[in-house]
Amino acid sequence: MDEKPSDLDCLKPLEAIHSVDPRSDNQAVLDIFKNGANAVAEHHRAVANIKLVETVPEKIFVQFETAKNLYLYSWFVYRFFPVAEHHALTCLELGLRQRFSDVLPKKYWDKPWKPTLRPLLNFAIDTRVIKNECFRQWRDHVNLRAQERYAMERHREMIERDLPQIELDYTLAIPNDHDRDWDYLPILLDVLPGIRNSYAHGSTLLHNQVLGTLELVSEILNQLYDSETK
């Protein structure tokens, strides 16, 4: 016999519809002690900072804002987190389909029904409409590689010059071609459709690490509908 669901996962009573889900509240406790910030305001600020460019079509913009609202209200209903992630990924598929469905070569999709997320995303990558350097995570990773290389070079210099210590100035850690030689796009092609499919085919996945997915979706949509790219 299945376990009885927690009261937290049932329909909220009317008098509690504005109450914070304790699972969201507990997640923010450390941040509150660290900086004294209003936790729900920080939750709102984080998702409000994710924005689409004005050239994204209105129907896609509205669907993405819906995903952001789902993320926002997950503060009150914790199980909205995966719903927000799923909706963001379906919004991504919608944006890709509207952008490419009329030009998608048969080698990417030769079936009679509408193309799905993976072939559309694959085409966007192959045609360089989507580029590594337009993703914050790629830039952060490249900068980290540059800093690690710079630190190793300075450590080697310290040993060669027989110095007791050496100063590190990470503003001098400028990425080079080797640092930039990291392809983030195959990871996205593998991960994003997998997450989307797991939700679409039924999933009990529950986690709150959704903000990164919203950011990725916004970065892809912004590249798809950037006026220069088009």
C-alpha cells in the first residue's frame, strides 16, 4: 500500500494559501543568517533578473514568464519547482520550433509530426545560431581555467626564483585559446532534452535547482531571436 501523502503535498486549505512552504523556507535559512536579506525578496530578485530580449515573439515571451511565475510561487508550493523547469523546457522547444520548423533539413527530422527538442537544438548548434560564448556558465568555466593556469604559472615562477611567496593578481588571468577550448554545447544537447523527456513521460523528480535551467533557456531563446543572428 502506498504511503499517505504529506499534508504539504495536498491542496492547501484556504486560510494557508499565502503561507510559505516550509521546504522553501528551510532552504533559505542559511542565506538569511548570512546576509540578513528578506528571503522571498531574494527568491523574486533571482528570477526577475532572467530576461528575454525584446525580439523574442510575444507568445514565447508569455510562456517563459509563466515558467518564471511558477518558479516564483514555488516558494509557497515546493512542488512547483519541477513544474517550472518542465514548462521552461517546453517553452524552449516552442521557441526552437517556431524559429526552425520551416527550414529544418530532413537529416535532422524526417518524421511526419512536428520536430522535437533534440533535433531542433542540434540544428541550432550545428548552424552556430547558438554559441558557447553566449552562455554565462561557459564564460565562468573559461575564466576559472585561466585563473588555474595563471596560479600554476606563478607557482612555477616562485619555485624557479626560489621565492618564499608570490602575489597573485587574478586580473592578469586572461583566457587564451587553450582556456576557451571547452565545448559546452554537446552537454546542453545531451542534458536538456533528457530532463524535458523525463518530465513529459512522467516523473516524481523533486528538487529546487531550477534557476539554472531558466537561465539556460533564456540564453538560448535570446540567441535564437537576436536580430543580428536572424
